Amino acid sequence: MDVSMTIWVLTILGLGALIAVDFFIGRKPHDVSIKEAGIWTVVWIVLAVLFGIGVTIWGGGQAGGEFFAGFITEKSLSVDNLFVFILIMAKFSVPSHLQQRVLLIGVLIALVLRAIFIAAGAAIIASFSWVFYLFGAFLIYTAWKLIKEAMADEDEDDWDENRILKSIEKKFGVADRYHGTKLFIVQSGKKVMTPLLVVMLAIGMTDVLFAMDSIPAIFGLTQDPYIVFTANAFALMGLRQLYFLIGGLLKKLVHLSYGLSVILGFIGVKLVLHALHESGVHVPEISIPVSLAVICGVLVITTITSLIASKKQSEKAAAEAAEAAEDNKAGAER
């Protein structure tokens, strides 16, 4: 799409206004209820759909399809991010009433950093078309890695701080407890960070690591920087509410890694085919409608099979518990 600087400025201002409203509503630390999270999750999805419809009307069906494919892909990948966010919250023992503030600022940091990634990616693609080969190969490798981890049944029960975060903590110092919503306090005559700021930085930096596969993935669906940025923005801005809405359901999505690996692998192949086509090789290219159908289909199938598998696991665990109880009862009677 031909996006003028005026449209870019208006879009960023509009997104900024939405973030300000979100911050204003959640400015007072509180425990987020399922009802509140559900309402705002629907609001963000509706806003994304309305924006996608606007893109379709303004830029045509191709642009609209690219936005929806990008948004759904980024949203599905962000769900996987929530697993790590839960681990980070647990590691830093974040009070429940402060978690919504942590996610709001953490996601805002991630959005700014992703914008830088997107700008760099767009510039590289514009100058070097062969980068599609690298993006495609990286996504296929990431897909294979996800499958291997899922088959190995690797369960992350811990989260380690990266070197950058550790160096920041060492330089500024960290208070021994939370002080409400304060980010800095004066302790023993020295200005130090509170754990709240540390966990905000952790959320933002961790999301950047996830962007290493999600940004190439969306560039595999569209090379339009405007669509890439807005799809990422809408996917990220609803992440906070999604955390509280489905946090307890994440463990039931046991096949999510398989689904994401299929999606990343599919987009990786799409990128390689596109790169070959750009190089003059006559190969078929995968259209946006096909991409959108594959992505949605994989997510639906993955969700259904995950819920079925989780139900069977729960029933098996309940049966084993009942059997163990019967054995203990029988042993006590003897």
C-alpha cells in the first residue's frame, strides 16, 4: 500500500490514544477479574477487525488479507509468549494486583522495540532481496526446533535473566521488596530500582527475543511495513487482557507448539518460494487466501486436539487418584 507520512502519524497517534485509554482504565493497581479481561479482550479483537476492514476498503482485498493473516499469526505466537510471562511473574513473585501494570508497561516497551526491528527488517528487505532465503531458512529451523522440544516434552519450570538485565540490576541496584507502583526508591542514600521495574524490563526484553521469529514470520506474509507494524501493534496491545483471561487455560493447549511449528514452517516455505520467484525461478507462490486458510485451520485443529488430549489426561489422572485412594483404603482395612 502507498502509505503517506500523514497516515503513519495519524495511525501512531491513534494507537497512542488507545494505549493511553488502556493505561487510564488500569491506572489503579487491582486484581483483574475474568469478566474484565474477557470484555477488554473482545474490545481489542473488535478494534483489530474494524481496522482490518478499514485496510481492506482503503487498500483492497490483498492488503486486508495480509493484515488479518499477519494479525492472526502474531496473536497465536503471542499466546506462546504468555507461558514465559507466567514464569517471569512467578520468579519475581509479582503481587497479583500489580501484574496488570507490569504487563502494560512491559508490552509498551516491547512495542517500541518491535517497531525498531520492523523498520530495520523493511530496510534490509528493500536493499537485499536474498534476505528472504535467510528468513525462510530461519523459520523452518525454528519450526523444527519447536517440534523437537515438544516431542521431548520439555517443560520450562524456570526462567533465567539475560545478561543485559543482570548488568542493569548490578549497575543500579534493586530494592529488596515491592513499593507499590514506584519504579525507583532511595535506599541507604542511593537511588535503586524496585523489583517492579526489573520485571517490566524482563517482560519487554523477553518479547524482543520472541520477535526474532515472529517478525520474519509476518514479513513472510506481507512486505508492507505499515501492515507489519499495525498487525504487531494490535496483537500486542490485547496481550495483557489475554494473559488474565486464558492464563489458567494455557496448560490445556498441549499441542500449541506443534501448531506453531506447522505455521512457522509453512511461512518459511512460503518465503523460500517467494525468494526463488524473485530470483527468476519459475515456482508457484502461495497466495494470501491460502495462507490465511492454513493458519486458521492449523490453529482450530490444534485447539481441538489440545482440549481433547487435556481432557483425557485429566480423566486418566482422576482414575489413577481414585485407584490409589482405593488401594490406601484397602491397605488400612487390613
